[in-house]
Amino acid sequence: MRDAAASVAIPLNIPVTALLFVALSAVPGRALSTSTVDSLYFTRDQPGKLEDTLPLLEAEPDNPEALWRLGRSWVRLGERRDGKKAKLEAFERAKDALDRALKGDAESVEAHYWHGIALGRIGQTRGIMRSLFMIGPMKRGMRRVLELDPKHSGAHHVLGEMYRQLPAFAGGSRALAVAELERALELGPHHTAHYPALAQAYLDAGRREDAIRVLKALDGVKMPADPPDAEGNREEARRLLDALVSGSR
């Protein structure tokens, strides 16, 4: 019997990911390849790769594993967009996908995590003072992540950044920011975003030498967990370190 995927006539001028989507759709009962989607996501610094995840994920509207990844993609697309309206549209799409992911699987660690990220991005875009009502749900979401996966460094990072950026009357705390971000780095030393974030928290707490130490330590990360973000994190760390060494900060 001829393979179903092989019988599909495919034009030669469409993206490889579209070919994959057509092929998988042609095979009855064939599940979404999350490894394929993750491969695209972790090469999202290449043009079109992040956008190519959308049709693959949207084809699985009842699959929590697809839905949280769809939310993740929309968060990243929103971060790239210019203008408040365009950003909010993407972040709201992310939240919708993640709401559906959690409805399908209330114990999905990554759905809880990215749901919190989506809420945070919506809050940042609207403005902190207009989004204080989101603080409670974000904290609860990250604490739920840590109940399900106590070694999830990203959840500690988000909590640390919340404590660092919020005003004191809304729950901000320099000490808690440092504690959460130190734990994030301890659990995820290959996640380059933790280094400049912890350095900023140290500076806010008046710990200049600790900030310099952690910024220099980033040079030792040879295999970053998220390569597309690594160069931006390194550049941020270099700018901050240069300012500290020169005395301008």
C-alpha cells in the first residue's frame, strides 16, 4: 500500500515547515511533532522560523502540549512587535492559547509558566499601575509552577523580576528579588537571562561587587539553554559591566 504522505502533490516553492505540516496532516492519527516545533522555536533568531510554528500548532486546537507552545510563540512574536496595540494583540492571543492549555491540562508546568509570562507582558504593555490586579494571578501561577517542578529556574526568575520591578506598596522587595534570582541562577546556570537580571537586583540592593562578579561569570556559559536570547543577554551584561568598571554606573 502506498504511503499516504507520499501521495500528496507538493509545490516546490513553499517552506520546508509547510511541507512537514502537509505531510503530517496526510497521515491518519499522526500526532504533532513537538520536537519539530521546539527545533523551530530554538532557532527563532533565523527569519521566519518562529512564524512557521504557528500553523503547526494551530492545527492541534485541543492539544495542551500544542497550546502552551502556541502561547509561547505568541509571547515571543509580541516581544518583537512595535506599538502598544500590536503587542497587546499578540500577548492576548498568547493568553487565550494558554487559558485553553490549562483547561485541557491543569497540571502543565509550562502552561502555567507561559501563562504568567503572558500576563506579565500584558501588564508591562498597559503599564504597571493599570495592571496591579494581575500581580496576584502571576504570583500564584509561578508558585504553582514551583509546586509542580521545584527546580524550574524560570519561575524563580519571574518572581525575582516581579519583586525587583514592583513598588514596595504593591509587594516589591529588594531582598526577595535577590533571593529569587540567586535561586534561579543556582538552578539554571545555562540560562543566560539570569545573569544580568541578578546583577541588576544586586545593584538595587547596593551590592556592586556582587553585580560585577555575576556579570563576569556569564562569560563561562559556553552552551546556553536558549541560544537565540543568549547574545542579547550577553550584550546587556557587557553594557552594564562596562558602566560599572568605568564608574559611570
